[in-house]
Amino acid sequence: MTSTDASTLLRPHAEQAYAEELRALADADDRPRPPSWRLSPWAVVTYLLGGTLDDGTVITPKYVGPRRLMEVAVSTLATDRALLLLGVPGTAKTWVSEHLSAAISGSSTLLVQGTSGTAEEAIRYGWNYARLLAEGPTDAALVPSPVLTAMRTGALARIEELTRIPSDVQDALITVLSEKTLPIPELGREVQAAKGFNVIATANDRDRGVHELSSALRRRFNTVVLPLPADEEDEVAIVTRRVAQLGAALELPEVPAAAAEVRRVVRVFRELRSGMTADNRTKLKSPSGTLSTAEAISVLTNGIALSAHFGDGVLRATDIAGALLGAVVKDPVTDAAVWTEYLEAVVRERPDWADFYRACREVTG
């Protein structure tokens, strides 16, 4: 798809949104590339973490975090081990998975979305039943899964929320990952994976509906745990960048940068998440939700839309208070008490947060 076409999309795939960066990296990349890879491992990490090429091309960072984690993830995919990105919600697991696939295979669309209703056919293959009844089991009647397509083409397959998939369906991956083959007994043959094939899965163990991976399946993965942003400055940088990108993609009216509001939302999330104020003086109760970086981005994007369409075009505390309340208070009883206590014990005592306190109290009631 051309960049012009991509500009009309609400949410282009990574390989569409960053096509120019990927092209510049490919042109400048003179390092060894594993079979079927579009870029070398070094170039993939550069694409993820950002940098400036010799010709002056600026590669924007897609992930803010320890470089070593990305190096381990990329090097895993160059071996015969699959990659499991593990972390609490909002730690950019899906984001990293998409960008890894875009940089390595040139496509991030070979995707299995894991749910409690995911069937084995989503990982192996299914059938066009009209053709199956008319012709019997044939190649034409076979409907390949994203995993099977990745095996045939030597590409990366993505499996989102692996631990939401029932355990017996998860185990359909064992032969694929260990033997790099997928038997199709109905056709009396098997598909052997082309060089370059691998799997990136994401999972978290703090969500409801989790199905633990069997030890046999877990051994087929190298696990990389993605942490929450290490410090406030990193999280502020991530949120600021993503809010700007989302605002541009959604074509929201331009709202002047509001560093103070971004920092306040991030501070609130980090304090409630950790159960301690930033100065380490006051212990806090934490709400039931995860208060992820992704939720902070959503709160601020909503605030920008509110300010642009119903406010004065300047992001203020009144624009973010409602969405912030919705992000924190998931349980109307326990979370509401946690939030009210935080407002009274912490926010109210900060003189430069007086407007923020009034706005939050107004929507909290």
C-alpha cells in the first residue's frame, strides 16, 4: 500500500506508517541478515529504539526501554526458539510484536487474536466447507491459518494473548514450534516451515481468563518480560510522543502542548500503581486496574478531543478529569474509595495542583 493510501487509514499497520524508515534502513543496512529477513538484527533494533543513519535519516523510537531487552528479543527470533513477550497490560507487548514483524518480515498482519473461544483451526488450518463437500479434501478447500501461511512463506506469525487461548488449543503449537512442521492428515502430507519462520506471542498473567502454558509449550519459547517504564521521565516521553501521533492520525484540531497536564496524569498513574507518592513519604492504596501507560495515553487523547471541540483549545485539568476518573475507578465501590482518599490526602495538599483537585472533585462527586 502506498503512503498516500496509508494516510487515509485510521490506524495503518506499522509497515505502512513507517515505510520510509524501513526503506532507509534497508538501503543503509550492510550487515548479515538471517534467511528471509528484510533487515539485519542490528537494523531491527535500530528501528525499534531509534537513531540517526549515516545519510542523516532519523529513525524515530518505537519503544522506550532497556536496549538489551530488544536485543534479546531480536536475537531469539534469529534462532529456532519462539519469542514470548510477557508483561502486565500496557507494557507495549502488542506494539513491540507488530513492529518486530514489520521490520523482519515486512508484514505484521499474520495475526491470531487469542480469546477463550479461539479454536484449533485458528492455529492450524480450517476448511471451506462448501468446497469440501463438493470436492473432498483438496488444496483448494484448505483455509490456511496465519501460522500456516507464515510457515510456507518464511515469515513471522503473531499470536496475541496466548494465555487467553484454551490449553488444549495452545498445545497445537507444540509440533509447529518443535518440529517446524504442520501435518495435514486429510491431504496425506505436511507443511515444513521455510527458513525465516518463527512465532511471536504475547501474554500477561494478571488478567482474568488466563490459561497457564504447559511446561512443554513454555519450553519452546524464550520469554522476554517487558517492564513498565522505569522512571517518570521515560513514561512522560512515551505518553507525549504517542498522544501526538494519535492526535495526528485522528486529525484532531491542534491543541498546544500541555506538558504540565501530561506530567500530572503520569504522576497520578505511577503513584497509584506503586502505592507510594513520588517523594516516598505517603503510602497509598492501589485501585484494582493496572493504570497502564496505554491508559494514560487514552486519557490525554480524550482530553485533547474535549478541549478542541468543546473547550477553548488549551488542554486543562477540566478536560482530563472525567477520563481520568474512568481509568482509575473500575470498581465503583473499592476504587472510588481509593480515588477519593488519594484526592484528599495527596492532590489537595499540592498547592500547584489546586485546579486539578477542583476538576477531579467536580466529576467525582
